[in-house]
Amino acid sequence: MSSSPQNYSAVANSHTNGTIRRTKILLLGTRRSGKTSLFQVLFNGFPLKQAFYLEPTMRVAKHLVDTVIPLEIWDCPGNITVDTLGASLADFATIVFVIDIRDLYQQPVSKLVEFIVAACQVNPDINFEVFVHKAERLQEDDKLENFRQIHERVMDRLIDESPEFEQFPLNFHLTSIYDHSLREAFSLVLHKLIESLPYLEDLLNVFCANTASPKAFLFDTSSKIHVATDTSPVDQATHNLCCDYLSMLNSFGPLYRSNAINDPRTSRDSPATTPPPTATPLSPASGSVSASPGVPLASPPKPPFFPCAATSLSPSHPGTTLTYHLVTPHLALLALLPTTVYEVRRGLVEWNVVWFREGVREIWEVEKERSAGEVV
Amino acid sequence: MKKKVLLMGASGSGKTSMRSMIFSNNPASLTSRLGATIDVEQNHVRFLGDLILNLWDCGGQDAFMDSYLSTQRSVIFSHVGVMIYVFDVESREMEKDLEYYRDCLEGLSQFSKNANVFLLVHKVDLVREAERNTVVERKVEELEKASGETPVKVFSTSIYDESLYKAWSNIVNTLIPNARNLSKHLRIFAEACNATEVILFERTTFLVIATSSHADSSDAFPSDPVALHALDPKRYERTSELIKAFKQSCSRLREEFRSLEMELAEFTAVLDEMTKNTYVLVVVHDPVIETAAIRMNICMARKKFEELQGDSLVSEK
């Protein structure tokens, strides 16, 4: 149905015949506000320079995306209304509304309000997220001024509709495809949809505590959206560095890929093909030093292989090491570690990664079962 | 040892932005802030420790060009190691550009007969991708014809992709006296690591200095591991580009990039300091080899490569 990227669609098919329950996200906005380019840049690694040449979307495009949970993202043409959508708003978990920051606000704001009013009647739990988009086009001061103005306008119009809307939870994000603000905003959108988020966060917290890491993220590798992070506040610069690191590693992979016919590596198991290691169920807290190791990795014939990488940064004295460990075919753990910890106790760090991976895999399995089970 | 490098070309063809990207680590997005170069801007860039590149960034406005060719002629054109002449691919005054270019060649033949000449067809990102190859081919032909007897090397470049690094790695390579010798030792080192390929980069610019694989076609050396694995031909310049970009992201956090090790599904690699002025990338496809082993080998090879580098530059004096 849609042009979902190859690496995602492969997984989508392997689940079931495509009949799994997907969390639906609706992408709305007036024409030329940047909906399609936003989607393409996030999930298809679309070159930024080409965004200019995108054709207008003429009918609703449904994209299947598999990250930690299966998503279905509907990219809509600009002139769509509640009636022409062809689906009930009750089916959607989140509506993302995109507004061009330089646009005249009259039209988009009324459209947004129209959708909010319609959605609230059928689906009071729906999340509304407003992306004030193309932020790169304005200077810093104007940017914040316009952002504030849009926010105010929307709230005013909502209260005009009905005073009940005064407390309506509406989230505003300032975004641009030219930096990582889009990824950060979309991460926040996604976080609200992941029911297992608290457990993932717990796992990350335990990992951080055990390895003296100041910050750790669980990233979706191809879209570079972070699915979860530990509870310490997110520093934007660190987040950006992790995104850049991930895109560097993503580009390195194919660069030195061997095209030989009998490459020893191709016979090696990748995590995509191995079944998850069968370990005794363990809660993350019990994955501490006292637990007995050896169960997950020692399955003799072909130990599963998980790519990993580390880069060390100086010059501040203890120095920081940025590590990367693939956890599931599409999720990677990125952590900042003190270089001393990484160099002296690398074994322990990796051991913690093993338990972290176990935990995430269990959650992933449960999520997979659930989304498949609800259909049957 | 000092080498004089002339950067020439019409005004606005992109000489200074190119220089700022390669030697000052500025991102491409900031080059729009650069002003026009007035007269000649001289820079000394330490490259590989003892080799000093004396960059003459020559402002390209007609008045300056005329004075280089007349009153300043002997100053500009004597002792030149390399002349890099930049042509804007979309230039509307190609006739005039070519005329100045021929005059410069004449100046070179008068004062520095042995200078290498490189021609860059720049800003190719402005040409639509579908037409790019044909446009570049036509330009190359035109430029080779204009150069007459002088042997030239033409590259198409853009500051927005890896082509810039490819061209500059080639340019710099002609300036390194013992590139062949380095290559030979890298080959021995690669064998010791059981590596598919070993690549040596200059530390600040991340330009490729030497590699373990044979420079020419893979047919000549069928046992060459790189030929066996049929690696991507653009890997060198892409690596330079990727690492430079990551260094910039690190510097935004006031961190400095030091080393990288990867154990990916496709290969294992370590990028680490080799000598004071170089970084080495060791790429291994054998899944049994661990990064720690590669690191140890790098550690042990350091002394030898420091010597090699020292030797070569002294002997050339």
C-alpha cells in the first residue's frame, strides 16, 4: 500500500501477514506545511536537498513503520477534512498537526480547531501534537515570537469554541528537518504511545546506575528517534551528538561491506535471524553482579552476534566514551560512559548490556505478541 | 620542508570556502559567510608535522589577476609545488576563465617547470544529478584541450559531498615524498593484523595519505584482499567526510574526537592515532579478530611509523 522502507517492511511481513494491530498516527496540516518531507526525512532517510522537489500528496498515504511498537502513519493531503478522511478519528492514538512557522495562521489554526473539536467527541483520549515547522527559516527571536503567537492563537480559538477546552492538553514543538529538533519532538510523541515505556526506562536507569553512566538512550537505529531514555534530564547537545554518532555508524556499515561471495561474515548470525536467547526470566534488578552468567551467550553452535561500537572523546580528563550496542534488529543502546570505566571494567559494562538486552527483548516479545494477539 | 601551493581561479569560484573546509574544519553551511579574498592570502599549514604547506589563496578578481600576471609575476609563479585552478561549473565567462588559465600556465612554465597542475570543476552540486556526468565530461575535455602539452589532473568537486576530499587527497599525495614507501609498510602491517585494508589519514584534515592496497586496478594484483572483497570505490573520501562531520559534532559539545572502534555486522574496524600527525583505520572482515588485538598491533607499530615519517622528510631536504 505504501512505500515503507525496505528494512522496515521486512520485519512487518515476518510478524504475521500484515494483520497486526498498529498504533495509528495521523499527520495533518495545510498544503506545503512539510508533512511529507517530515515523514520522509524521519523514516526513509530522505536527502534534505530533495525535500524541495516533493510532489504534493494527493490522497492519504498509509505508511507502516515498525519501531518498538508497530505504527501506521497516515500522511494526508492538505485539503482533507474530518468527513473526507475516510476513517473515524476514534481509530487514531495521536494526531500530529504541522504548521509552517511563516504561514498565515488563520487557515491552519481553524483547521486544527475543527479537528480537535471533532476528535474530542469520539475519542477524548487522543493526543494532539502541534509541530511548528520549518523553524530554520527564521532568526532566533522571531522564531520564539511566532511560536508563542501560534500557541496563543490556538488556545484563544479553542476557548471561543467552548470554555471546556481551557484545560485541553495540547503540546507544541518547534521543529525543523535541518537539525535534530524534529527527532526530539517525534520521540516525545512516540513516548506517549509506548505502554511499556516505564519498564524500558527502569532498565535504562539500572544500566546507568550499574555503569556510572550519566546518560543512556535507547534509539531506533534507522529513524534515529530515541524510544526511551533514563530519567535524568535530556541535554539537547548530548542528544544531537548521539544522533550524529548513529548516522555515522549507519553510513560506515555499507561503506566497507564485503562483496565477496564467500565472506566469512555473511555466514555469521545477525540478530535479525536468531531467536532471542532463552534465558531464565529475570527482572532488571536481579541482573546485577550476583546473578549467574553464561546462560544467554553460551548456546554453543552459533553464538548470536550483536554489533557494537565505541568512540572515546577527550580532552576533559577522565574523558567520555560513547558506546553503541545493538539490542534488537532496530533498537540500539547508546550510552555515555566515563572512559576510565569503559577501559578498566569493559567486561562488566558488556555484562550489563547483556542483561539490558535480555530485558528489552522480553518487552519486545510481549509487545509483539500483544499486537498480533488482539487481531485474532 | 616547505611546499608552495597556489590556489587560483575566477572570483567567487569557491577557493576560499574549499580551503576553510579542508584546513580550518569549518562546516559547509558556514562558507556563505566568507567574504571575497583581497589580493593574496598566505597561510602556512602544518601537514604531517614536518611538511609545511604554504597556501597562496589568490583573490580572483580581474584586477588582481592582471597584476599577478604582470608586476607580481615572478613572486607568484616561482617555487610553486602545486597549482590548483578552480573553475565554477556554472561559470558564464568560460572564455575569459580559460584565457587567464592559459596565462597562468605560461607563468608556471617560465618560473616553476616541475609544478603539478590540478584543475577542479567546482560546485557540481548545482548541476542536476541526471546531467552531471555529461556536463562534467564536457568540461574535462574542454579543460584538457586548453592545457595543451601540460599534464593536468581534473576533478569534479562539491563542498557538499565527499568529492572534495577525493580531489584534495590526490593533490596532497603528490606532495608527500615517500607515499610509496608508506604504502609498502602499511601492507606489511595489514598482513600482521590479518586486515583487509589499512588506511592512513592526516590528523587535522583527515585526508588520505596512504593505503595498504595497490593504487591501480585490481586486475594486476588478484591476491589483494581489497580486490577479493570488492569494497566500495568511494570509501576513502567518504570516510574522511564522515569523520570530519563527527569531529564537528563533538566540538559543538566541547569534546574532542579521539578514537573509534566498531564491530558491525559488515566488518570490524579500529580508527586510532598512529603517529603524532596521523590516524590509522584498520578494516578487518575476519569475524574472529577482536578490536583489542588490532589496538595492540597499532600500539606496537607506532614506533616504526614515527621513524618512517621522520626519515622520509629529512632525506628529501
